[in-house]
Amino acid sequence: MKLIAEISIMLFTLTICGQNIKIKKGLLSIDKKEVCKVQKITKTQYNITDFEGNKILNVQLAFEDVETLQGNKQFSYLEFMKPDDNEIYYCDYDITGLKLSFSMEKTLVRHLIKKNEFLTKNGINHEEIKKFFSKSRPRSTTAEEKREEYIEAYKAVENFNLKIKGNEIVKGGEKDTIVGSYKTLTIENPSRTVIEVYDATGFLTATHDLGYIILFDGNKIEFNAFAKDPASSAKKVIERIIIAGYTLGDMQTKKYDIAMEKKQEEVKLEKRNSPNIYDTLATVFDIENKEIKGDITLEFHELESLKSNVTSLKNYGGVATLKTIKENGRDKYTDYKARDGVRICIDGTEKCYKGIKTKGLMAPKFNLEITRFENLNLYKSITFSYYIIKKENAKNGLVISTSTLLKKDNSKKMFEELFEYLGDCPKLKDEINVLEIDLNNENHLLKIVNSYNSCK
């Protein structure tokens, strides 16, 4: 008996943030100091009173089960009422950081102490309680939002007209069609039921296990399929995959279609985020400086989403394709090559690209114009990470590169080549202090360009 009594005392003694909590005969003590009375009305409802029996507040723990896209979820909250007042003040029931207990009474007390701060070792915190009741506190809309979200999504199942006949999955209509089947597996360790869903060809489409639905294409959906029996759980899983767009039938064919759709979305996204130009209204100035308008496509890089094991032979940055409309209404595609010195300006922007030949082994590419002067201009390569300067009367431009395969810092040699290229302006060498010029800095390169142009 003594042992049982000691165990009972231990069960009623809680530790919260270092405080010793004890409830005995309706009296709450914190650190051996009596604080207030806790009167049980029902299993989930309690009155908090002072020692004279004056009511301070009424608190009730409420639960609501809601069907959501993650399965059945239980939302819990606290309902507070002031003495002689029927208005309900709501509060989320958050047990994060609280020591769990088998006793509802103890758990609520923990919440009132740590979360609400209504009770302290010094007694009832009337100031905090008054502050809480000083304004309306409606219930959180989270549960309602989740319910509405599910109801809207469930329309896909209603439109599908789902029927379960034994283990067969049927799509209802003028003529019912068997689109798949399911089976349940009992697993011992840990004890659980696994649900497998197959399409009409016997192709495994989805597996529900340990709170997730794993689809054949790698998609993963968090889902609680708990129900009164395995058949009801299976129905929930089937409904959820239909909501997700997996309508069974021949999923192997759909798998290819889904993969292609996914690939197309990948390509679209990469196109949007790449420096490449696709089907954009532009003006082309050809070899004879004739203007031609149309939709331009100019790729500076190969898209990662379209790469294969075979090396692409495409001349990235070297060829642009312009789409125009012929007199008969058909599309006409014309290629313009950078080696011909073609210039392309994107309509509605200040961006222009010029085809430039350079000294060395680099093939001619279209490069972004940074300046547009009569004598010397600066360009930025989009295909490679360097700048180019080019005299308008020169056949080739000069690539500004401060490193080589054999030498990390090639600046000294680069300055020599630069002054040689711009040798028709002798005073440039005296005006430019090479110690103050970073050849990788666009603003510094603009100083050189401006100095040269003022020289001419």
C-alpha cells in the first residue's frame, strides 16, 4: 500500500520549467505553495477558482476531426469563459514543449502555467487573465480552411464517379469501366497495413505505407489513411491519388505523358531563366544594314534540361534564327551568322547584340553591346565570360582575357596587346595607369574606351 501511495504521489507531481507541480484534492500547488483550486466538471472541462471559491475562469479542451488533403486530422483548441458570461474566447491548444501526461487535468494546468501564463508560483495572474479577456478571441480558421480545400479538391473524385467493387476500382458512367484494383498487405514489424493500387494493366501505380503515398513516378504525398477497416483506408488512398491526377486506366502510357509534361515544364522554366533568347520580337540589321523585323531565337548556351550523352555540334552564340511571315501566310525561317557582322536589337529594350570576329581561335559570336560609339566599342560575351573591345574600322575585335591555361594572371601581357591594338592613339598609354585598371571590371574598361574615343 505504501508503494502504491508513493507511485500515486509521483504521478501527480509534474515538473514544468523546473517548477514542482502537484494537484491534490482539487488544490494546485507550485513549488509546494498552494496557488488555486482546480474543479473538474467533465473530463475536458474545468473551473479555476480562488481559495474562497470565487470563479476566475472556465476552460474546456475541444477537438474537431477534419478531412484534409493529408487525411483525417484532429484540430484541438481551448475554450475559455469568464464567470457569468457565455461568450467564448478561443486559444490554440499547443503542447509543444510540455511534458505529456495521461491526465487531462495535469496537461491543462501545464498549458495554463507555461503557455497562457495565467498561473504562477505566486498565485493567480489576474493581470494576464484580464488582458486575455480584454478583446474578442475567435477560433483559428485553419481547420475550416483545410476542410474547404479538401471539399474543392474532392470534386475530382465526384466527377470521376468512383466505385469500389470488391478489390476492383471502377470509373462510373454510361458504362462502368474497370480502371484498376488494389490489395492490402499486413506487415508485422512495425505492425501496419500497406495498401497497393494497380492500374487496369496490373501496373503498380501507388503504395501507401507509414503515412505516405508513393507514386510510380517518384511523387510522394503525405497522407493519413486511418479508417475503421483496411477497405475504407484503401478507398481513401484511391480517392487521394485521383485528386492528385492519377486516374488509373493505363498508367504506363500516362507515365510517359506525365514524364514528357514534366520535361516540357523543366525546359520552359530553364528557358525563362537563361540568357538565351526565344521567339522574341526583334530587328535584324543584315550585312547591307537592311532592317528586317521578326521573332528572333538566339541561343548562347545549351540548356541543361536538353543535354544528352552526345556532344552538341550546335554553334551556340554564333547563329540566330529569325521567323518572319511570307506573303502566303506561311512562316519563313532565316539564319543570320555572327561572322557576317549582323546586328540584332530586341524590340522594347535597349539590348543589342553584334556579331564579332576576334583575334585568335575563337569563332565569331553575337555579343552584347555595352557602348555604341563611332570609333571604339565595348562588348560582353554571353557565351563566354569575357569582354571584347573592337574598333569600328577593324576587321577583328580584341578579347580581354586576364588568364590563360598556363598562367592565372595574364594582365601584363593583356595590357601590351591592348595598347598595341589601340596604337593609333599614342597618348592613351600615358593617360591610363595600368595599376588602377582591373581588366575584369566593366567600369574600368569603359574608361579605356572613353579615353580612346576622346583621342580620335
